[in-house]
Amino acid sequence: MKNAKRLFLAVLALVALPAAVLGVVGVELSSHPHQPSALGAPKPLTNDLLATLGEPGPVELETINSADWAVERGGLINLDHPTAKAAGLTAEDEPIQVFFHALRHPTKGLFIVDTGVESALRTAPEKAAVHGIVSSALKLEETLKVREPLGEWLAKQSQPLAGVFLTHLHMDHILGMRDVPAGTPVYSGPGETSPRAFLNVLVKPVTDRSLEGKAPLSEWPYRPETSGPFEAAVDIFGDGTVWALSVPGHTPGSTAYLVRSTKGPVLLMGDASHTRWGWEHDVEPGTFTADAPRGIESFKKLRAFAQAHPEVEVRMGHQH
């Protein structure tokens, strides 16, 4: 049985309440507080700015594989797409990685994009944010191989963590949040806590435990634009080195990050595209995306941007 089905059946087994009790559309993803971000300013990605992408930037960028996992391929790749059908892709489990990315800005400090997994998943899984029926339903103990938890990585760094940039609020992108020091600013796209779904009966406790004791989510101040390559963009540090890009669809506030690294520009797209096969074959993500039409639109914008700027290295959400 695949991961999403396992979790759905676990919810059904746990909750025997009428829809009227839970609400027609379920419960919200998280009750964690959120606020407008004081960091970053909305700014269009103009042609003048994009012309400098080929030049090395000042930000050191490192991608860390925190854990190996395997999840249902049909959630990661649209198996109904003609290209996927022609390739004979089936709904098997797909090997993936759970990443976090470290950004070292020369004056602003150390930031991470997403969080990998927490140390407890290796040392005391029964005490991790994801445990019990959710962990059992996803078969984490059998399928998740922890490689470098965020806490162990942070302990080896010479500078403190200045902030966390989230691509979105799904469980596999915040499983390292418990290793983030209390008071560290946390940033995300707008509306990430509000999606309502029946599955959140089980997912919400995991999300809230992951965020418990952490700073409120500071939401990027996106301002819709029509002339740029994306729906909106935010210049995070005001110097054009790191950008938050609005790519909604997978979740309402899904965010990609464009980094002018010392080795050239890098696009961290989160789950706007999960897999290398999907990206390279122009096949959008599958059932894990909440709003498929908007997800396809964001996916196509990202591909058009990458094709227009081949100097940009693309790093997918769960495969490189």
C-alpha cells in the first residue's frame, strides 16, 4: 500500500466522526501563529537584474541530504500525463531525498532553506515530532534512512543560524524544525497554515509539534506582478543575492528560492517539481499537489525561466 493511502486509511481507522464535526473540508494544517515578514521587499525580477545572473554571487550554497526515503510515485509525478504513460511509469515507490540547503551570506549570516530531519528520528524516534500512528502508517522506521540530521549539522557550524526559509509547510520539509534553536526567525510564503483537509486530523499535530516553541511564521510580502517571470518576487536581503519566488499550486504559498552563489546562480524550487525525471521530461507533479492547475502554471513558469537562463542550476525538491 502506498504512503498516501496508508495515511488516509490510518485517519479513517482513528477518526469515526461525521463530516459535520470536522467541517466539510476538514481542519487547518496548523494553528501556529503567522505574521507579515519584516525581512525582504517585493521587487520585480527585471531584465537588468536577470542580465547579471551569469556572474558569480557572494553567497556560499551547500545542499545537504538529511535522509533517504521512498514515497508513492503518483504523488510526485503525474502518471496520467501522456509522456509518463508512454514511458511506462507505474505507481511504485520512488526513491527520494529529504534535503536542506545552507546559505552563507557574507554579511547577513547563515540561513537554511527547508530543514531536513531532526536528530530524534535517529536517536529516539518515539520522541520525534512524527511518531505513533503517522510514523507507522508511513512506515518511517522501515523506509526512512537518516543520513545527516539538522541538529548534528548545526552543531558543527562556526556561526549561529540566522533564519529558516521554507519552501512550504508540508511535513517532509519541516521535520528538522525541532533542531532549530528557539527564537530563530522562520519565513514562508503566505497562507501556508490555512489549507484545510480531512487528512490534517493526523498531519496537524505533527506540524504543530514541529513548530512548537518556534517563532511565528513570517510570510513573504509578495506583491502580484504581470511583467515578471513569476507571480511575484521578493528581494530578501535587498542586494539581489537571494530571491523568494511565488510558485503556488503545490501549496498556496509555495516558494522557490533563486540564489546568486559563489559558483553561479541556483534555483531551489521545492516541490514545484519533486523529481529529476519529471523536470527533464516536462511532466508536472502528481497527486501531492493541492491545486493542480496552479501547480502546472508555476511548473511551466519555472521551466520557461530555466530555459531562458541556462546558466541557472536547478535543484528539484527531492532529487538532484
